[in-house]
Amino acid sequence: MPAKDESAAAASGAAGPRTKAPKSEQTRALILETAMRLFQERGYDKTTMRAIAAEAGVSVGNAYYYFEGKEFLIQGFYDRMTREHALDARERMAGRTDFSERLSIALESWVDCAAPYHEFAAQFFRTAADPNSALSPFSNESHPARATAVQLFREVLDGSDLGPKIDPELDELLPDLLWLHLMVVVLYWVFDRTDDTERTRAFVQRCAPFVAKIVTLSRYRVFRPLVRDAVDMIRDFVLPTIGKTAASRPATARTPSAPAGPDAGKPGKTTRRLRRG
Amino acid sequence: MPAKDESAAAASGAAGPRTKAPKSEQTRALILETAMRLFQERGYDKTTMRAIAAEAGVSVGNAYYYFEGKEFLIQGFYDRMTREHALDARERMAGRTDFSERLSIALESWVDCAAPYHEFAAQFFRTAADPNSALSPFSNESHPARATAVQLFREVLDGSDLGPKIDPELDELLPDLLWLHLMVVVLYWVFDRTDDTERTRAFVQRCAPFVAKIVTLSRYRVFRPLVRDAVDMIRDFVLPTIGKTAASRPATARTPSAPAGPDAGKPGKTTRRLRRG
DNA sequence: ACCTCTTTTTGAACGTGTTCAAGATGGGAT
DNA sequence: ATCCCATCTTGAACACGTTCAAAAAGAGGT
């Protein structure tokens, strides 16, 4: 049983090595770096595991010792790009306070950061679309990349001037919703075949004001019931799937909070007082 | 150059065989049927091309003569399921006139029809998620399965009693939008790990009234600007990607907020008074 | 019958991702 | 030093999707 799972290794052995052997970590990094370089040079499909191993000066079996499979090498890309994006977006947003503008900048920043990888993004995407894969952006909450992205969107909101006036329940959900919006943009981007993904850029420019408008309008009385419904639905059906909230599998089970309340049998803890008809 | 593309073969040779050789079509069908049977029995990954060929009593090369690759065998499944769904949904909707109910039935019918394939839907989905693949539901408009599904949703609308009162522009888009909604349900379903995909079923039950509410509310004055924006955006950015509308590359144009004329530089015929029956 | 050309069929061979039994390495404990 | 054990490394071997040159089977025409 090799110690592939470092978090487990770090948590289990109390008397064990506090920092995992730097030697092995070095090999791991070497393989990952080599893989990423070759991916960028030749594309994902054209880069064989044998080539990666050879280029890194290790055996092919060794690569599999550190990475469960070829697709796991992609994670490095994903993580790196997400970090770059967060940094770049923060920098570009600095000083701006208009929500629509900030959102637009954040999304455009993503398109820019992702641009170098667009060519083999398809392969990438294909792997991420597999629910069984650990790479799926929806699967494991632990995915650090998602946390980074959600955090960025929280900052997009916090830095803008529509602060306390909007529905607190919606406000709580918004960072995740904006991340979801980013996922839609990603989907659009992956399928975008125009030069420099101009189409996606235009899409983003149109989306941002629209989203801002929705958020702004959500304050008004007329929209409240609709917003309520949407918020409830997202809380019950979307967030749990992403791994948010303690209730991670409430579908057939009972409600996690409010034992025998009005929504017994309902998927999530809806709202305490929901005037349902 | 073998005649893999039967539509071309049928259209080109004026003096050629009006019906393509039934012999070869028989082999093709045999391979497809065998593949579908094995996929259902063992799952997609576990079913090897060698096994399909052996079970069908042909050589492996022969399978590749009729199908460009393994993934192309999936298309058979996709098409069949879509047809089944359309039939089943129509039957179940018969007599109902409430839009929300009809939509709910149509979606639930899909979940039921897709249930037998849920196990290997992941692999399926993974393939469909590849923009390069001919299987992608977004790629080629010609995809007959999508046409069937969109047509079904048109019937969902036509059979319901909210007919002429809703915004005609929205009405025109709705079938495609509902299909898009189905795609979201599919996404949800693929990732759903609950027993009998109970969670997806609950999701659908909640979505349908919500969608109906939106459609209903879209009539009121307050919502008009929002609906307008949404309709425009969808027409400009979503439908062209699906292959709808002649204007398929409007992205790089100018700012959308009407500088010169009402629709100057707009890709589609955006705002126009359509009085549809 | 014989030749000619297209359509269909074959199966060995290639390149790939992945596995695995076996070996090498290194650091403590005796 | 010697042994022990976990960690790391190896490369041959496996199974799979896919390709391809060549053979077989038809389909006309003479």
C-alpha cells in the first residue's frame, strides 16, 4: 500500500514523518511538470505516457506510482490555471466597484488565462465530464480549484457596491451561483470554434450586465416570490450535488434539520416557513 | 471509397441503386444490434470491439468498415431512446392541458426511458461531451435525435392552455429552451447516484412548476425588459451554437445597446413583431 | 467462361494506457 | 555489519481501439 493519498498519510501516522519525504515529492513534481510541458507542446492525445516517462527520465511504471492514470495529470493544469486566474482577475478588478464590471472582468480574465489551453481543452473537458472521474468539477468538494474559484467570486461581490441591499439568502448563494455561471461559460468556450474564442468573449460581455440586472432587480417586491423559489430550488438540488452543505445526500433520506417539520420527505431543509400551495 | 454515407449515396447516383444494397445494410444492422445488446449487458467499457465482432460473427475490421469507431455505435442507442421517449411522453400527456403538468410528464418520461441505461450513461455522456465528436448534442444540427426532442417540446406547448397569451418571441424560442432544460436534467441525471435516480425525479418535479411560473409571469409588464434581454441573448448566443438560425457568427459585432438603429449590427432579426398563431 | 472493377471482409499488426511481480533503495533497530 | 521493512522504481506483459494491405465476394460486360 503506497502512500498515494498524502492527506491521509499526513493525518494518520502521528509519529510518522510530518512532512512527506521530499525526495519522492520531487519525483512527483518532475513527472507533473514534464507532463504539463508536453501536453502544451503536443496536446493531450499526442502525449503518451511513455513519452512523459522518457522525457522525465523515469520508467512508465513510476509515473503510475504517483498518478493513478493519465487523466490525473490534468489536475495539475486545472489547479494552476485556476490560481493564475484568481490572481489575474483580482489585479484587473482592483479599484472597480461596479458589480457588472467586476463580473465581466473576472470572466474575461478566465477566458484569457484559459486561452493557451483551448486547443486541447476538449480532451480535458471530456475527462472532466465523467462523473466517475475524480476530475469532475462537481464530484468532490475537496477539489481545491473550485474553492479558489468560488472564493474569487465572493471577492467579486464583496468589492462591489450592491452590498447589503440584496436578499441575504441570495447573497449567501451567489458565489456558488457565479461559479456555476463560470461553468456555463466554460462549456460555451469549449465548444467555441471562433478565432481567439471571440464568440465566448462577446457572450461574457453580454452575460455580465444581464446577471447584474437580475441581482439588482431581485430586490424588488415583485420578484421576491420568484427569487424565493429559485433560491430554495438551488439550495435543495444544486448545492448538495456540488458537495456544499452538510446535507450531501438528502434525496431519498429524511431532512437533516427540522426532524418532523412541514417538509418531511422533501430533499433539503427548504425554508422554515414556506407558504406552499 | 466505400459508401459509408448513405444519404450522400442516395442523393448522388441518379442512375445508381435506388435502395442501397440490403445485404450490407443487414450486416450493419447486425453489428449495431449486437453492440447495443452487449452494451446493455456488460456496459460500454467492458464491451470490446472484439467481443462485438465475435458475437456478431464478423471480423473486427468489418465493424470498422461500417462504423468509424466504437463511439459511433452509441448513436444507435441515443436515437432509439429519443424515439421511445417521444412516443411514451405523448401517450402519457394525452388529455392533460396544464403546461406545468405536461412538462413534468415529459421530463419524467425521459427519466423513465433513460433508466435502463443509467449505469453506463457516464461513458456515454463522456463521449457526447467531446466537441470534436459527432455525437455531441450541440454539434451538428442534423442530429435527428435533437429534432425529435425539440418537436416533442413543441407539442408539450401546443397541447397546453397558455397558448396565445405569452410573448410570441419567447414562444418561438421555447421548444429549444425546453430542450436545453432537458439537457440540464440529463446532466443532473448523469451525476445522480441515488437509487432509481430519485433525486433527479424530485428535481424534475420542482423544475416544471418553476418553469411554468416563469413562462406565465413573462406576460406581465414588469418582466418584459428582462424577458427581452434574455430572449435576445439566447437568440444571439445560444441558438446559433446549437446550429439554429442562419446567423451563425454574430459574436464579434458591436455593443448590443442599439447605437444606430433598433437592430443595427444584430445577428438575428431580433426585435420584431411576430404575430404567431 | 473470363476479365474488370467496386464493395465487402479478413486478421495480423501497431500504438496506446495500464498492471504487476519483481527488484532496488534507504533508513532504523539489533 | 546485518537484517528488516516500507518506500520507490523498473520494464515486460496485457488488453484494448484502431489501421491497413490484401483477399474474397459480387456485379456487369464481352
